[in-house]
Amino acid sequence: MLSERRLEVLRAIVQDYVGTEEPVGSKALTERHNLKVSPATVRNDMAALEDDGFIAQPHTSAGRIPTDKGYRLFVDKLAGVKPLSSPERRAIQNFLEGAVDLDDVVGRTVRLLAQLTRQVAVVQYPSLTRSTVRHVELLGLAPARLMLVLITDTGRVEQRLIDCPAPIGEAVLADLRARLNSRVVGERFTEVPSLVQDLPEAFDADDRGTIQTVLATLLETLVEETEERLMIGGTANLTRFGHDFPLTIRPVLEALEEQVVLLKLLGEAKDPGMTVRIGHENQHEGLSSTSVVSVGYGSGDEAVAKLGVVGPTRMDYPGTMGAVRAVARYVGQILAES
Amino acid sequence: MLSERRLEVLRAIVQDYVGTEEPVGSKALTERHNLKVSPATVRNDMAALEDDGFIAQPHTSAGRIPTDKGYRLFVDKLAGVKPLSSPERRAIQNFLEGAVDLDDVVGRTVRLLAQLTRQVAVVQYPSLTRSTVRHVELLGLAPARLMLVLITDTGRVEQRLIDCPAPIGEAVLADLRARLNSRVVGERFTEVPSLVQDLPEAFDADDRGTIQTVLATLLETLVEETEERLMIGGTANLTRFGHDFPLTIRPVLEALEEQVVLLKLLGEAKDPGMTVRIGHENQHEGLSSTSVVSVGYGSGDEAVAKLGVVGPTRMDYPGTMGAVRAVARYVGQILAES
DNA sequence: CTCTGGCACTCTTCGTGCCGGAGTGCCAAG
DNA sequence: CTTGGCACTCCGGCACGAAGAGTGCCAGAG
């Protein structure tokens, strides 16, 4: 359908527009790219591309700019992923290696991504759905008050205060702690509910109420912590958005504060590899002039969470994709090591 | 020096400018506020105020706008703190009471403040400097690998992995745990170092290395956690900043991402009550057109952390101060209860 | 000494009209 | 299918003028 040259023209338009931020015309195209044809020919191609909805003109007698559909074609067919330079790669590695704990890893990652892409970076904390339990600790703070501490294999610690319906003895507590750990340590979160289901039966009726409470809290914690947290950074880069500021930037900032929106954004991407969602492709109203590039990352072979960047649809897709992918890989490495 | 009426004029200027965002002239002033004098008189006063540096005009033959110095006088002498309406107060209480843990309290607080003031809210996590130790737990994960868990009276939990120089027995570990807790539970962080100093002497030489390591990690955790974390929200409100967008908003966003800057901002305020820092009064370059209203909050009688808002120097000081103070009080209550 | 009204002056803002340039669409010829 | 030519459109910038808002100053009244 689309001849080779027309695709080439589209590519040129995208590249120029990304660079200059201004509608690009036929003449400029033939000059800056060495298409071997005249402006008139390019004009014909442009007219065809416009008919097909890949490009549009803001007003008559202005140059063309790519539409969402145009960008889509560009990333699908025309753009590769630009690998980072080796100094860049070394910088990434050095920067991430200094991290001391999980928070720090995520924090550094977000700053790194923001800096590399000069856009807004979003990093999801490693998910617990695929994580396993490393240890469960029960501390008696008061006769009828416990603290539950859950430690995961990703190095995360979650704690909960529990008010017991009845006081519980230290010995019973120790017993519960031991039984609980012997059952769930090393298991995935999703397995835990069925593994602890019959646990109360091993105890005196007096204590069952308390034990039920403890188990309920544990399961609740698991579920709640499966709803992932995330960190964002580089919002200052939004100022490079465009000239028509307040209108564009405001809804984006609002969307970025809604963690739910972002989680959905990252979560929806089913593709295990990189996902690019362009303009209206992401449902959220306020993000209709932004694109989201996201990718899963993980400590082993499995992806445990996503990270990505949010930027204007007019972004350098190859470069951004390269940076996102590279960062994801290195973070994966770092996580695997620790 | 400044007659009563001149102060009144300044107050009127500040109020009008905050409302309209436009330079305010003598005629408008006499109309909107019932000063009992003519525009000409007001003009004389304005000239005097300008000589003293309280107001300025953007260009000849424009109205006046308050300077930082003018705002300073306004908040010091002319403005009260506007109490919230009781529906507002009830809303605050209801909203905060739903919180389930510390993260949630801080998260809700930041959203609440941002919404009430329509500005950027900053909430510092409760500081540990004044906090006391509720419990220290040591878990043997592997023969030469421990996990240290520190629980504070503010409900915060911090954990650390420890690689021991030598394996340590379960009995020794239990002994250490018991001794450690008997010494430090209920004590302030600042007291801990001297309290545990001689602890290794009670153990076999074989274990001292490990114990030293544990203690070192504990102290390190205490110090590190004294560097406070914080949460910000409501950045979308920055879009209401002014018309001259990108220039103003960019450095502010950048500053907000530098936690160091914010911590300094909150930390510098020595006043136990409310602190208002106007424009250039806060050192940071990028924040020279913003004001920061901050106040300490705490679970008991002592302030354990700060919270506040960042907004344009042209802000509704009485209202903002009222909201900040009210929120701080309710958060304090919530923390005291839990 | 203070307040007031009047008056001339200064700037900004906004609407208008005009021009140049960039870019398009179409057509006829190669 | 490509190309050069040509007429047309529309945006952006600029100059000009009028309107409006606000000031500073002065002279007179209380």
C-alpha cells in the first residue's frame, strides 16, 4: 500500500518534527534528507499520507506534523531501538551500583531515567506477586498487642500492628511463629492463603481467635502490598513540553499524582518486552498528548515490575526506548546480585 | 513611622493583589475598600510605601504590587491566621482518621494540605531524633547473616541485613537480643550509643566481632534514619502560578525534586510555631518567587517533624497559615492516638 | 500640615491593516 | 510517475493609533 518512499517520507517527517518542534514542509524535507526526488513529489506523497491519517496539518498552508497513527507506524515499522553509547552504559552501571537498599535502587533508577531521557520517569517497586516469603516475625509488644513483620526475598519489609481479641502467651506465640515460618518461608505470596488455612486447628480454642486475627492480617498485608507502589521523578522536564503550556502540563501533573492511573498505565502493557503507548492510546484523558514507554524488569528471568517514561508524543522514540531498555537491564542485574 | 492608614493601604494592596493577580491602583483601592480618603491621598501613601520598599510598580504608570518586604510586614503585623470553618475541620478529621499506617497518614496529610491550600504540600515523616526505641529484633537468617529490625514509638520500622564476621549461635543471639532490648527500649535515639557502648564486654571474645558489627549497624541505622524522608503532593497546583510560566515553574519543580533542598527549607525554621519564609528569604535560587509556610507537628507535646506548603509569594497567607496549622494539629492527634 | 481635585504625562494593551514568507494544490509537460 | 511552474492561502510580525489605567505634581481648602 505504502510505497517504500512514502514510508521514508514519514520517517523524515517524524525525525524533523521531533527535532525542530515545528511543522515540516516539503522543501525542507528534500533539503535535510537526501531523498532523491523533488519537493513536488514529496508533496504528493504527503497528500497520500495525510489521506491515510498518518500526518496532519495544523492549518492550511502550514507544514505537516505526525498524528498518533503516524507515530505508531513509525515505532512499529520505521524506528529501531537506539543502543546507548558505552560511556552512557558505564555511567548507568556505576550510578546504580552505589545503591545501598531497595529504596535507594528505585530512587537512583528514577533519577537516572529522567536524566537520560530528559523526560518524566516512573519506576514501580518490585512486585510481590512473584516474590517469596523470606521470614515472618511476630513480636509481642503488649499482652494483647502484636507486631507482624514480613520480610520478602526482594529485601522488602512490611510491618503491621495487631490488636488481639485476647491475650496470647509467649509460648503460644513462639509456636505460632515457628509453624508459620515452616509453612510459608520460600513460598510465593499467592500460595500463602492455602498454606495457612488450617493452622488454627493446631491450637487451643482459646487462642484461635487471636490466631485468626494474625492470619487475616498477614493475608491482608500480602494483598495490599501486591498493589504496587511507585516512584516518579523528572517532572521538571515537563516544562520542555511545548509552548502552549498550562493547558498541556496541568492534566499531566494531575495524572502523575494519581498513582492509580500510573499503575494502570504500566500494568496494562501485557507485552513482556517494551511497550509504547502513544497519545490517545492510553485511555486517560489528561495523557492524550503524551506517550508512555514502559518495560518490565526483574531480578531473574521473570519480570517483577515495570518502569518507564512519560513524555510528549513528539519524543525521540529510538533514543528513549534504548535508554529505558538499558536501564531496565541494569536494574535487573543489580537486583539479582543483592 | 508608618501611619495607621498607610498600613491599612498596604493591607488593602496585598489583599487585592492576592485576589486579582494584577497590579492595583489607587482608584480601585478606594473603591473596593472603604478607606475614607480620596485616591490622591492614597497615591501619596503609596509613594511613601514605595520609598520604604514595601511595594513596587512593574513599570511606570502601572499599579503597585507588594515586594517581599511588603509581604513580610503583612504577615508580621497585618494578617491574622484565618481559622478554618467547622465543616472544613470536620472534613480534615474524617479524612485523616481513615489512615491505616504511617505511610497512609503522611500520604493523606499531603493530599489534604494540597487540596485545602491549592498549593504544593510537603510533609516530613516523623523524625526519629526525638523518638524512642520500642523494640529491637535480631533474626538469624543464616549462620552468619542476621537481620536487624528496629521499631520506633512512632510506628516506624527499619530493617538492615548484617553479614557477620563469624557465625553466631542461637543462644548468644537470644542473649544479645535480650540485653539490647533491656537497655534501649524506651530510650531516645540520641541516648542509645552510650547505652550500648560496653555491651560487647559481656560476651565471649569469639562473638565480640559480630556484636560490634551489630551495634555498629544499629547506630548507623539510627543516624541514617534521622535524616528524614518526606512526601510532596499537589504539584499540579503550580500551574496556577502565573502567566509567565515556564520560567517560574521549572526551577520550582527542580527544587521540589531535591529532597535536600526541601529538608533544609523545613529544617531551618527554628521557631516552634509557624514559620513563613517569603521569596528571597529562602536561600534557594529557584524558590525566590515562592513562599514557604511551615509548622512543626508531633504526637505529643514535642514537635517531631515539620509540614508545610510551597506557593507563590502572592498567596493567601491568613488562609494558608490557618490550613497548615489546623492540619498539623489533627495529624498530631492522629499520631498520638496510634 | 494634611487632604483633595485637577491636569498633564507615561506606558501598556488591543485592534487594525499591511506585507512577506512558507507551504500547499493543481496542472500540464517530460 | 515525476517534475517545474504558478496561483492561492494563511500565519506571523510590524507599525500605527486610540483607549484606558495609573501616576506625579501642584495649588488650594480645611
